[in-house]
Amino acid sequence: MRQAIVDRKTKETDIHVSLCLEGGAADIDTGIGFFNHMLTALSVHGGFGLTVHVKGDLEVDCHHTIEDTGIVLGQAFSQALGNKGGIARYGSFYVPMDEALGFCALDISGRPFLVFDAVFPEERIGGYDSCMTEEFMRAFAFHAGITLHLKVSGKNSHHMTEALYKALAHALKEAVRPLGNDAVLSPKGML
């Protein structure tokens, strides 16, 4: 079974992540309601079992909690995939969310990169700063070893952000799909 547990404790955050790529329940508690909603959507739409428990310095702001969660979740994805053999490797998906349209294309390549194209009209969504979407995605991509392209259009920051998380979830589900062998999808034989 492709799964991982990662714990990380710093002076700013204490994070526990448990991930199962084969499915399971979502148990999310970050202290930020909208971020909980986004990670639950990532779990449900990706078909992943996901536990995320975070105690962060929210008295400062949401930055450390969200970015550090991206780091730990990225590490869990990397560990769960091992040598990345036997997976489809590539995934892409569009998600419409009312007026918003989010797109994600990714390559589980071992070569982390982020291209992020979004301008959010509202600075905050509850206790979640809209600019933290890019920070989360960067931390996740770099620690998971993923080349990640994200783009969204729209007029409502909630809809736009949710479309991006759901597009990421569906693209990941496609990319981690087992191919029925252990071969790494690369002419080099490794990533």
C-alpha cells in the first residue's frame, strides 16, 4: 500500500500528516477553517486518505501554518510514491467553479518547479490569506518533487482557490494511477 506518515515540529508549527494514496477518510484540523475545507477537497477529489493535524502560530498569521503544511504534505507524497515506478506520472485537469475556471498540469518528475498564474480579487477568505495559495503550492511541489503548473480565472477568490485545489487533486489522482508494472515512465529508467 502506498502510504506515508510525516511529523515535523518547529518553533512555529507542529504538524502530523498521514497519507494513503489508495483512499480513506479525511481528518483535517489546521486551525484555519477555509484551509481545512481546501485540504478536505484535496483528499476527497484526489481519492486519498488524508489526516492533517496542525498547531501553528496563528496569533502571528496563517503563513507558517499553510506553508509548513505544504512542506510536510509534499514530503508525504514523495515518500508514499517511493521511486515513482509504476505510475502514470503526468496529470492534468480543469475544474469549473461557478464563474471561476482552474487548471492544473503536473509531472511527478523529481524536478520541482512551480508556474502559478492567478490574481485574487479578495485578499482574505475567512482566516486564509489568498496569497498563501501560491505559497502552499510551491512548498508542496518542491517537497514532493513535482513540476506543477496552475492557472485560474474568475471574480471570487473563494471559487478561484477552490478550483485550484480541486484541479490539483484530480491531476494528482491521474498522475499516481498505477500502470500495473514497476517501471519508471522515463527513457532513462529513473527520475
